[in-house]
Amino acid sequence: MANRRSIMVLYSDQTTPIGHAVRIVLAEKDINVEVNYVDGDRPEELNEMNPYSTVLTLIDRELVLYEAQIIMEYLDERFPHPPLMPVDPVARATNRQYRYRVMRDLYALIDDIENGSDGSAATARKTMRDTLTSLTPMFVQKPYFMSDEYSLVDCCMTPLLWRLSFWGIKLPASTKALVKYGERLFSRTSFKDSLSAHEKELNR
């Protein structure tokens, strides 16, 4: 089935931050893509192409990818302008390490925030707030995540910051630099173009 497609296709839900991050990369690079939102049962073709029962799947002709970080790096290499990864091998490895930590330290909390018991959800919200607060100093000197240039790390951070109020997480006054960072991310045309109908309603 993938071989019969002439246009890139992304299967995504409308709610998860990691799917949103992939759509931000697509919008940042202005890639011609068909986005199919899956809100209920997975289409049968996804069951054939994605063996892990997840929704997020990118199809580019004969290629099928279903891991978000691999998808994002593939898109950056396949469509190199604007670049979202550094050229230098050390800087590229550092970028990957930052994304690994964002996933491990922040994204790992989402399930408890959204689906946990009252106690576990409250603990996860506090951990996310405290972790973000600890990151604030890095945005005093740099406009983006440890960089002067917008990168894949920022693509991963944007959906989290966009959902904070929806999750009931209020940042302390000491995070002014982080809040300004979020405003820079939200002002990008790519961010606005990436929003699903559900995501547009989160901060209204």
C-alpha cells in the first residue's frame, strides 16, 4: 500500500504532544503532506504498516516510520531547509541528548498528568513545573533551547508549553525567561499551521 502513494502521509491523533511535535517539523519545512487524524479505531492499513498499535505513522512512498524522533530526523535530512539539526557531529549528538532528556524528564510525566489518579497526577504536575523552572536560566542568554538557532529540541518543547494551562500547571514568577521563550515559539507561523482543531482550543 505504501508503494502506491504519491504524496507523503502522516497519521496522527489530535491530542498527543509528540504527534504535535512531528506536525510542527512538517510545518516548519512547509512539506506537502496529507495529515490524517485518527480519533477512534485505527484504520486497517495502519494495522498492516505499524506493528506497535500506535497511531503516529509517517509514510513516504515505500518508507514507513513510526517512532517520533526517527520521523523528525528523517524529515530534517530529507528536506534540509531550514535546517533543524546542527551540521557538526558533536552538536548533533548534543541535540539528540537534549531531546532524549526532554522525552525522559518531561514527556514521561504526561500519562500520569492526563490519566493518573489524583495523587499521581498532582505529583507529575509538580515535577513538570519544577523541572521547567530549573530550565529557566538557560533561556536568559539564548533565544532557543541552549542555542541561537531554532531546532528539533524546540519542536519537542513547544507542545508541552502550549498545554501547561490545560494541564493545570502554573509556572512561578521566576520563570519569566521561559515564558518569553514559549511566546517566541507560539508566534512562529509553523506552530500556528501545525495546530489540530483540538489544540487550537486548549488555551481559549
